[in-house]
Amino acid sequence: MDEIHPLKMALSRRSVFRAESSERALVYGYIGARCHQTSYLAIYRRALEHYCRRERLQLCNVFVDRGIVDPTTFRPALIGLCDVLGLPDSFAAVIVSPQHLSPDHTQARHLEKKIRSTGARLLIAHCTKPARTPGRQSQTELAEWWQ
């Protein structure tokens, strides 16, 4: 009887959405790119890494679907993302912008609901177009929470 009590306690405990070693929420990135160029993918990855560092999130992995030209294209990386988001310690998915889900707003909304149905949040490290000011360098807005 004494052996069952610790097991029962362990099974009834809620997940805390933290990695015990880092004390940071575990998140997974997703990049849905039309192009195959690794330089663009590296830029998107750095934007996700920067966002996670700034927001004190632990970026565990970045899932990448390349060559997405049609909103109905099969996306194995997105399926993998949804699978890991179902794990108990997963906190959120992070994307660079909503266009990484789909350029079609209806399809992007559908994929957003699919991600959120895993119980995880969807965060956007939103990169807007640079705003030019006469005599100054361009500025880019980063890191907008979208939950």
C-alpha cells in the first residue's frame, strides 16, 4: 500500500511548464517558408532565438517546412510541432509572423486553431516592415505577444 501512494501523488500532480534545469518555459519554433534558401531560414531562426532570449523562454527546437507555395501543401514539420506541443512540459509555439502559418488568412486561422487545440499558446515574434525616418536608420519592431 505504501508503494501506491507516491505513484498516485506523481500522477495527480499538474505540469508546471518549466524545465527543471533551466526554470524557463519550453517553447518550439515553427518556420513555414516559401523559399529553400538557407540564408532566409537562418534569419528567421535568429529572430525566434532573439525573441526567446529576450522573453526568457527555452527554445527547444525549430520545425521548418520549406517550399510552401499552396495553403493546402502537406506540412510534416507542422504535424511534428503539434505532436510535441501535446507533451506535458510544452508551453507554446513561437512563429516569426502569422504569414509563416499561411499567406491565406482563412487557412492561417485554421492552423492557429489546430496549434491552440493542443493546449499550448501561440506566440509571435512579430517582425514588421522597417519604418524609415529621414536621417535615421530603419527600426524594426520585435517581439509582440499574441496569445
